[in-house]
Amino acid sequence: MLKFTIHYGLHFGLPLAIALIFYRKQWLKMYLIMLSAFVIDLDHLFANPIFDSNRCSINFHPLHSYYAIAVYVLLLLPKSTRVFAIGLLAHIVSDGVDCLLI
């Protein structure tokens, strides 16, 4: 239960903290953009089983691969994709912490 709480607490709490600290005037809009980064979890649909609480997502699923993470870092550069990229990287950090808890 602790692992679940930490994992999903980070998934929702880390983007919220970033939005409140760095985008105070538009925090809700930025928070929702960062949460839209959950779209990368669609790659779980290609795994068998789809969900395994003892599997590390990092470098297992295609959108959680090191190559994809490199693209997410590059997406920080254009201002138009920066907030979404922050959401993607916050998602990866959350999954990385989950890997440490396995």
C-alpha cells in the first residue's frame, strides 16, 4: 500500500508542485497539461500482462525507454512543448522512484 501511495502521490503531486511553484498564475492549466503526459502509459497496453506491480516501466515499455526519455529532454527546448515535456519527465521520475521501491 505504501508503494502505491508513493507512486500515485508522485504522479499527481509532483506536477502539481511544479505547477504551483513555477506557474502560479496559470497553475491549473499547466497542471492539466502536465497530467496529459499520462498518455505515455498507453504503451502498457502492449505488455503482457498489461500491469505488473513488480515490473519496472523504465526501459521496459517503448515510451518509457532511454531513447524516449532523451526525446522528452529535447522537448524541453522549445517553449511550446516545455510544459508537456516537464510532465513527461515528472512521469518518468515517478516511475523511476517506483522502480527503486520494487
